[in-house]
Amino acid sequence: MQETGYQKAVEHIHANRERLTETVMQRSGIYLNEHYTRYQVDKCRQDTIYNLQYLAESLMLSSPSLWENYVQWLGKLLGSLGLSMQGLASHFRFLSEVLDEELDAESASYVKKLTDTASRIVLSDTHINIITNEATVRFAKEARKYLDLLLTAQKHKALEYIDHLVENGVSIRQIYLDILQPVQREIGNLWHVNKISVAQEHYCTGVSQLAIARLYPKMFNASPRKHKMVSSCVQGELHELGLRMVTDIMELDGWNTFYLGANMPDDSIIDMIKQQNADLLAISVTFPLNLHKAEKLISQIRANTGMDKLKILVGGYAFMQDSSLWRKIGADSFAPNADIASKVASGLVEGVS
């Protein structure tokens, strides 16, 4: 990782996170507000912890974009719940004041710029438009029908519909890229703006995982496998469906893949790379606060003898916040979706720019 000059500030925030949170809570007067329930106070405390963690991650990676995208996400979420944006802007001011008293002048100045930007974002009308439908024109109707079946909890009909599409000539690649991928993103967006519950989001994701499992036997053929790829989420990262789709597309494109899934310890990932003499490691990070874990894993791999030829490709929501993040953590490249991942991966291992 590139040295940003804010390492001591990052370490201070992490080491004193609970105390800093309590100070911000007290200064903002939340404990004295009789209109707050115990649940609301606990949620404010958790949000303050997250805000401190995102500030630290932005400092560590010297990435204002990471912080700004988080604030837009947070503003959209809290706005959908009816929370005051004036109150959120005041919270960022208190956050800055508390850190100004504890960090060195350079770090405190950087934090103030971030929190001032955060206040402007939440008080403006320029929040990210979360709801999008990324299905191609050709498969928009099919994607919408599959989404409707998920949202109405018709699991068997949803699975049968995917089977029906395959039987009628829709390729597995098209199912993944033009139906499952955009629908899953839409499910996450609907949860984000409080249109569906976390239980509904998990249910829909589970059905899509079943759909993928039913398609899996149709993916194998006798074609020779030219390259080997290990794919994994970092430790603590639980969002694996996108990585599963990337891995399957790579399998379709002739790769010999070894999918490890969610929440994998670094040592286990490295052991698998060595055992299979892999050409490529694909790392997925959805939650931006796991970026430093990806950086740590990559640093361990780079320091490990015998893996000089290994290329590292990263992807996931976290890397879409800042186009330079993949470089800052030491990866070889980044891909925003499964189709591009396959093309970029082939170029990396075959030395094609």
C-alpha cells in the first residue's frame, strides 16, 4: 500500500474508536434527548463507529472518493428512514471537532475537509440515484419478471423460469450477466432505500444462489483448461454471490477455477494458490471497510517466495468508489463485472495489455 502520511491518525482512530464514539455522542447531545429510544441511541452509536471506520479507511488509502460515496450512500439510507439531514450534517461537524482535538494538524485538516464535504452532500439534492436497472434492452423484460417472482417469494416459479430460459436458448452467460447480475444489484438497491427488509434481501439472494447451483452442471465440457484461478473473498467479507458469478463465467471461458467463497483466512487462500500453482487470484470486496484486509493479503502474497508469476485481479462494490484503489492496495488490475473480469484476467496471465 502507498504510504499516505496519515498512518498514525489511522492507528489512533482504530485504537480509540469506542472512546471517540462516546465523546461524539455526548457532544451531540443524543444522551440528553428524551425523544430518542434506547434502540435509536444504539443505532446512532453504531453509525458513529462506522463513520469513524470509513474516515480511517479513507485516510489510510488517501481516497476522498471512498468517503464521499459512503456519505451519499448513508444519506440516501437515512433519508429513506425519515431522518433529518440537518442532524446528520451536525453530526459530521461534531465528528470533526472531536478528531481535531486528538489528531495531528495535517490529519485533522484532512478530516475537516472530508466532514465539510459530507455536510454539503447530505444537505444537497444530489444523492446517488440508487435504483437502477442494469439489464440490457434485450433481456430487460426477463430480468424484471425474475425480479418480480423473487419479490413475491415465488421461489419455485423463479427457478423454473430460469430453467425455461435456458431450455429456450438463453445461454448461461446471458443468464448470469443480463439477468442474475442486474437483478441482484437491484435487490441490494431496494434494501438500501428501505423498500424491502433484510430478510427479503437474504431470501432473494438465496434463491439466486439456488438458480446458480442448478445451472452449474451444465457448465462443464471436455475442453482443455489453459489457466488456473483461485477466487476468494477476504476474511470477514460475507458477500460472495458476485464472486461466484465471476468464477463461473471464467469456467465457461476455459479456466480451471477453485472457488473458496466468503470469509476466507489469508493462510488458507495462500495455501490453495500454492497447492494448485495458480496463475491468477481473484479477490472480491463488497464492504469498503474490508479494503485494508485485501491490502494485507496482497502484501503477504507479494512477500511470499514461489508466487512471482501470480497475477491478482480485484473486483466488487468497494473498488467502484475510487478508480485508483486497486493500485493503492497492490493488485494487478480491476474488473467491474464478470464479463470484463474474464477478459482482463486473460490479458494479465497471457501478458496482453
